[in-house]
Amino acid sequence: MGWHGGALALALMALFAALPLGAQVTPHVDPHNYAAARRETPVPTVPVSSATIPSASAAQSPSGGTLTLRQALTMAVQNSREIALARVQYSVALNAAGQYRSEFLPNLYTGSGAAYTSGFPATPGGQAPAVFSMSYTEGLFNLPLRGQLKAANERAKSQKVELDRVRDDVIVRTASCYLELAKIRHSLDLLGREQASAEKILQVTRDRAQAGQELPIEITRSELTLARARQRIIHLEGRQDVVEQQLRNLTGMPDSQSLNVETEEPHFATEQQEAELMNLALERDAVLREDENERRAREDIWKGERGGYWPTVSVVGLYQVLGRFNNYNEFFNHFQRNNVTIGIDVHIPIFSAKTRANVALAKSQLDAAELAVGSRRQQVRLDVAQKTRDVRELDANREVARLDLKLAQESLADMQAKLDEGRATLRDIEELRLEESDKWVAFLDADFARQQGQLVLLQATGQLAQLFQ
């Protein structure tokens, strides 16, 4: 049955004016200038370098206002258990290096004790029993131990790189959760309007079917449209709960506090060419830097073990207070209570099978570390090339989605003009309205996917710290 006719057209136009449909509900927004539609704010900044710790005042969440991306990132960096653990592990690595360094620093020990001796006075350690003793040691020349010290310093540097990598991971996850939550809430707003429109159209269709002006199949079609809108809303609401909880866990915000986010569109694009991005990745890739530090550590150990064929030199000193009750007079011509020994202790290896085995082991470990570095370099090149291509593809997808949305908006505006002239039906408008809503959601998805791809590329090339400084 047709919907054309003077009085009927005027009635439907009056009804349409009261419905949240078409261009009367959603103003025409150019997706190319999407920042205006999302109330773009300047790109938030947060210091993420390893030497910068956000202040407590900067990390405070708003009591009732909107949580900005900068606040979310600052809170996540401060509240992350992963970052705290990485910081502790870095301290452990520094302390481990300090253990080796202590061998080349002055070490002074003192003590006292009592022992019964029968026969020649001696202790289980080989020294003469003393009422009081004080000993001093300091390593001067020990190449194997010096190699271990250098290796421990390199591994501490690796742990520092790991701390920066963990911080970047937290930043990327927090930014992704924040942007996805903003995208979901925007999509839910669009779908909520779509659901309200579908409910009113369904009621109009039922009324017309009862009047014999519509076939029953049109009711089923309208019910299906409404059911699909509700299905998408339920899906997005479930995803919203998951993402919101993830963001709360990252930022440390309590469940009792409302979580409102801004519909921002921060810019993560880079104008650098692929060759420049490749060089940055090879210079800043965290795993590659850790592998290179490990290779240098293995090289230091290997050089140190080769130095095991050389003597070791230490400064030693000993002060003892002896007692006559240990029968010194029976074995020595002269007894002296206070005794001092100061000198150089030199150990010269004549034949050491252990040193040779240590050198062979260190060389094989160095070879393995060098192969790991080469393999990682190849992997970094492949990863950056793939991520660069992914960003270009995501840019193209977003442009297609933008033009698709723009076409749907223009088609809806044309159909609105035809409806005003009585040359279109309400169903025609509703179909285009639903199509426009779908295109909006598709554009939001494409825009979010591009932002994620840009963040991943920035993380791979080590530019996140510069972006949020």
C-alpha cells in the first residue's frame, strides 16, 4: 500500500517532526573535521620518562568531574603494580652489581673468642688462636671478578630498559582503554537514539497495519530493526563494563567514584618515513637494547675469565691480641701479645683446568648472545615495517568510513528535503537514519583502530615518552 496522498503526507510530516529522526536529530557533521564533533581538546601530556615521577597532586582523580586522558595516564603510572615491581627489580640489579663492587673496596672485620688448645696452638681456619683479632682485605687486581662486576652493571642497565618498557606498556593500555571507553559511550548515545526512533516507527507501523494500510510483514521488519538495535546496545554495554573496570584497575579509581571521560581525539600520527622509523626502532627497541646489554655482559664475563690466567692481587692486614694460656711459650722462643701483619696477597695460577672450562663456557654464552641480537634486529625490522603498513591501512580504512558516513548524511539530508516536499515516506527516512547510525558507529570503530595502531607504532619506535612529555 502506498503512503502518498495529501492529508496522509501532512500527518506523517507532523509525526516525523516529533520523532528523533533524520537530520532533525543528528546535525550534519563532517567526519573529516571529527575533532569538532568530539569537542577536541589539546593533546594531554604526562611525563613518562624513567627519571620523572608524577606529583601526587597531578595524580588526584576528580571528585565529581571528568577524568581527562592526562589524569588517567598520570594515575596509571603512579598506581601500577607492574611499574612498582619493575622499579624494585631495577634496585635489585643495582644491589647485585654492588656486591661485586664491594670486593674492590676496603673490608674490615673484627672478632673475639675463646678456645682450648692442646699441643700446637691453631684454629680450624689455620690462624693462631687470639683473644681479639681484626682483619682487612681489599681486592686490587682480579680480572674474573672485574668481568662479573661489568656484567652486573650491564644487566642493571637492562633492568632500567625493562622499567621503561613496562611504563610504556601501561601508558598504551591506559590510553587504549580510555579512548575505547569514550568511543563506546559515543556509540551507545547514537544507538540509544536509534532505539527510540525504532520504537516509535514500530508503533506507527502497527497502527497502520491495524488500519489495513500496511502488511503484517512490515511489523516483523520493524521489530527486527528494533531487536538489532537492542542487541548492539546490550553488546556495547557489556563491553563498556569490562573496559571501565580495566580503566579503574589501571588508574586505581574506586568503584564508588563515577568515571566520566572526555570524547577527545588526540593526534598520534607521525610524519616520519619508514626508513627513519626503522632507525628509531633499532635504536630504541627495548628487547633489542636488553639483548645488546646482555651481549656486552657476556663479553665482559668472557674477557674476565680469560684474565683468570693472570695473578690476583689483594691488600691484606691482620691485627691480633694473643694470650699466654694457649701455650705459645712451649712452641715459640718469644711471646708477643700484640701482633700486626700488613702486606700484599698474590695468587699465581700455574695450571687451572677450571679457568679453561670457564673460558669455554663464557665464549659459548657470548656466541649465543650475539646470535640473539642479530635475530632480534631482523625481527624489529619486520615488526616496524608491518606496523607502518598497518597504520597506512588503518588510515585508509578510516578515510573510507569517513566518506561512507558523509555520504549517508548527505543522502539523509536529501531524503529529508524530499519528505518536506511530500515525495518520500517515513520509512525511507528511517532506513537512511538507521544507515547513518551504522556508519557513525563504523567510523568510530575505524577511528579507534587507527589510534591504537598509531600508539603501537609509537611504542615500537620509542616515541611515547616524547609524545607525553
